[in-house]
Amino acid sequence: MTADLLGNPLSASEERLLAVYSELKALCAEDLPPVAAANVRAALALMHNVVNGLALDYEHLSDLGV
Amino acid sequence: MTGSSPYWNPKTETLSRESLEALQLAKLRRQVAWAAERSPWYRRVLGFSGLDRSSLDSLSDLRELPLLTREQWMSSQFEHPPYGEIPTIGGDGAIRVHTTSGTTGKGPLRALDSRKDWAWIAEMWAYGIWGCGVRPGDTAYIAFGYGSFIGFWGLHYSMEKIGVLNVPGGAQTTETRVRQILDFDCTVVASTPTYALRLAQEAESLGLDLPGSSVSRLILSGEPAGSIPQTKALIEEQWGAKAFDTAGMTEIGTIMVFECEHQPGGTHIIEDHVYEEVIDPVSLEPLGYGESGERVVTSFGRGAIPLLRYRTGDLVSRVPASTCSCGRGFDIYEGGILGRVDDMKIIRGTNVYPRAIEAIVREFSEVDEFQTVITREGVRDEITLRVELKPDWDLERWDGLAESLHNQLALAHEGLNFRIERASEGELPRFELKAKRTVDKRDAPIGALPA
């Protein structure tokens, strides 16, 4: 993804934030121990506020248990 | 930038109207697609209307979708217990359930939240509390019961997120709360407007100096009174602090409007997260800037409850963002939530709004609490203002006060005759959450009417 929801190019920090978000989503699909599974989901819920707030992405995450 | 920005989210709060609407449309398309795919209710309603993400060329296309009412939601919940057909998940996919108060006798609405939705709920509060100047280093007292009613739950988590020291004020007496506010040297207090006044009364009776305390900001929510100028002025005077109005609802899960530090006489709509329409409650036609009508909300927040075109029953008047000098692109509800579409009373042909009565009564600093009682005597409706005075007030001045109240209420209501009665000390109810100061006995069973 190279642009936000308004079509503006992503800044360097926005690209990194989006990468963290994507990595957390990917981790939710992994078979992780409870300590990791629950905290990754909690982190992803907060990270969603960042990408949604900055208009980088907008989606719902219930399929990931988030 | 972190502490110096006046905006929680500078990127979206300062968008132009054109960009803001483009963002809303992008989110709306995805929310409509999500609702059609996952919510049994919306799959049926959207299918019937023929509306889908590809047919949404503009925000106004959403008007093709029928309005959702609370009654429909309640019926769905009743027919498909416990949560109805609107949610996209069941209890096993959620982490919380909150309810409305259920005071209508129809039972409460049950609102589910996933982890992500709950995080969003706190996020919305962050726009409001950051926007009115709350910062890391503040200490907040949340005068709230922390029960199944959603109330200030989101604000609590939002304060934590910002880095504010929270003092949860649940399950405390009013006296204990006042003492804790002072003992913890709190700088911010969150409560309903009515309860802010109640706390101030308690402090006065205990001989405690609230205006001299560290409290500099009050976050008000739960009642329209937070934007009634006279009530707000009284609260600010009694606390020696600035009061900021917010408004939300269980159906959304959080606030959708807040008053910024510039105090423009209204509340900004958090437009990157909600799309709000103002309609004529009878014709259902859209209304323009400055026209009073019913607020209809489409929320982009919750995925578990994708709320589209929900009739809130709130009476509002929308004005452009430029009305405020804060630089936000978010439009404003002038005067906040003006009341409920259905809270107008007609007394012998005259329209009477609780907000208008409160605005007049709050001009009289002698009044501690009040209640409006409407009765039917034979074929004639009567309206009585019951007034409880401050404990140390000189009763010999009652006749003059009653006459002034009578005259001002009549002047504001086409000469309508308000009876003014003095209630004894402690007789009228006090409220911690939403105040109910209007008692309409006209629909009461005959045996329940006063003699």
C-alpha cells in the first residue's frame, strides 16, 4: 500500500506504522501461546486506531478475534 | 508535536470539507459492504434497498437506505434474543456487553463490543478530552457508577491512554467523592452536568472550597445541560473551572461530539468516524445549516454493530466548522444536543421545552433544585414549577423570587401561566446520571392523579 484512503502518498513513518499493523495481523494467524496470542490481539486493537485514525486503512478485525 | 498539538489527530481534524467527505465516503463503502456481508439485519435491508458499495457514488446516496429506529432494534432483540440480528458477531466474539438504562419499560438495548471496537470507543473520547486541553500529568476524577450503563467507561480508558492519572469514583457517596477530588488534588472531573452541580452543593455544605481547588476542567456528558449557557455558567462559577460538553450514546458506544478549548457555544462532530445527517423528524427530508432537526448517525466505528442511518431522537442544529476559531474542519452542533425530539410538551397550545425552563431557572442562584410537573385538571392542562431553595436562603424573599420566576417563564412561553411552588429542603430528587426533572402526569391512570 503506497497511498492513504484519500490517495495521498504515505510518509515514511506512516509506512512503518502500517508495517507494524500488518505484522500484528499476520501474528494473529499464528499458533501462539496464550501470553502472546492475547497480547498481540490487544496490541492490534490499539494499532487499528492508528491506521484508522491516520486514514491509512479501514477494516474490521473480528475474523482475527480482535 | 505530542504535547503541543491542540488536536488529537491533526491529520483528520484539519481536513477540508471536501477531503473529509471523501474520507467518509471511502469508509462508508467499506462499512456498507461489511454490514451486508455480516449482519443478518443489514443483509436484508440493504438487499431490499438495492444499495451496495458500488452504488454509493456520494454520501447523499445513503439516503436510499431506510432509517433504523430504536424500536426496530428492540424488536429484533426481542425476536432473536439476546442480541438481535443487527450484530455481526455473537457473545463469543465480543469482550464486553453494555446496556441502556431500560427506563422506558421496554427493557434495555444490549450492545456488544469486540476488542477492536472497545479500543475505538476509548479513542473517540480521546478526541474530546485532548481537544479540551486534558494532558499527561493531569489527575482525573470520574464521578460515575461503573456499572452496565456505558456512561464514562470509555472516558476512563481514554484518560489512561493519554497518560492521565485516573481516580475511579464508583460506589462512593457524594461526600466521599468531593473529599477524594480534593484529597487527590484532581485537575479534571468528569460527570453529568446535574451531578457537577450536586457535587458543588455537597462541597458547599461541607465547607469545602471547590473554586480554590486544583480542578481546572470539567468534562460533562449525559444531558443537554452541558451546553445550556446558564447551567454551564453556574457550574463554572461553582467550580471555578471551565466546563466542556460532550455527548454520546450506548448505540454508538462512545461520544460523537465534543466541545473544544475555544468553547464555540457548541460541540464539534467527530466527522472522520461518524457521518451525521440532520432531518425533519416528520417529513424525513434533510435539513440545512442552522435548521433544527433530528440527528441521524452512521458510525464507522463498531464492526460488531455496524450502525447505518440510526434515528437518535436528538434535536440538533448544525453549523459550519468555521463558526469556531480552533481550526478544526469538523462541523458543530450549535448549543450541543438541544434536547430530544419528543421531549417538547404542549400546554394549552404552547410549546414547552425542558431546556428552556432550565435556562431560566439557572439564572436564579437561590434555586438548589427544581422539577416541572404537568397535570390535567378537568379539561385544562396545568404546569407547575416546584423549586427547592438553598438551605440558608431567607424565606421572607420567597414571594419576590416566585413572582420573578413566574414572570420570566411566562415571558418566554407566550404568557403561559406557570404555577410556582416551594418544595421543602431535600424533597426533590437528585440525580447522578441523566436527570429527569419533567414529570408529565397527564397520561397517568386516573387514580394516580393528584386530588
